[in-house]
Amino acid sequence: AAMKSGDKARLEVIRMLLSDMKKKAIDAQVDALKDDEEVAILQKAVKTRQDSVAQAKAGGRADIAAKEQAEIDVITAYLPKQMSAAEVADKVKALAAEIGYQGGKDTGRFMKEWMARYKGVADGKLVQDALKVV
């Protein structure tokens, strides 16, 4: 659709993502990646661009920051819907109570259970911040 409509910026991002996915499949020696592997590639692409936006803004390069933000918007359209900060906080509290979270020493056990249930639908930074409050 991006090719037919002449949306070059969107087409460029989609081609880059497809290239990343094909490279990962070749490296793993499989014909097709699993859905969670594809989501991980998309999340990594978003995270990389968020870092670029922060660096561009710090360097006073609003043009580069805007371009990177536009790419983030394209990529996030292909990601599963992310939880809001309030939803993350509620789920963190519920899971912490369920597993008997006692503090820093239980963080590894908590994160293992969190990833088993909610991988890919919440930003890890939000989870860590909410866990500090519990």
C-alpha cells in the first residue's frame, strides 16, 4: 500500500524492517520467524530510534528528531497495543501480591513471571518503575 500510494518514508521503514527480519531468519537458519521474534525486532527498532531522538534533541537537530519520530510512528503501528502506565502499575501490584514479592531480592523471579505473562505488551522501564513503588 505504501508503494502504491508513493509514501516513500513509510516504504523505506517497512523495507528496513523486512530486511532486519530476513537477516534474523537467515542467522537462525529458519524459513520464518515466530511472532514473538518479529515483535522483538520491532521493539528493538523502536528503542534504537527513541535513543536517536533523544540524542538529536540534545544536539539541537530537530529535523533528525522529527524523522526518527516519524519512523517510530510507522513501526509502532505494527506492534501489539502497549499497556498504559496505569495498567502496568495495576498489573505489577497484582502480580507482586500473587507471587509474594518481598523486594529487590525477588526482582528476578518477578520479571521471569512478568515476561511469561505480558512479554511485548509493556515497556520494561515502566514495569521497573512500578515495581520500585510496590
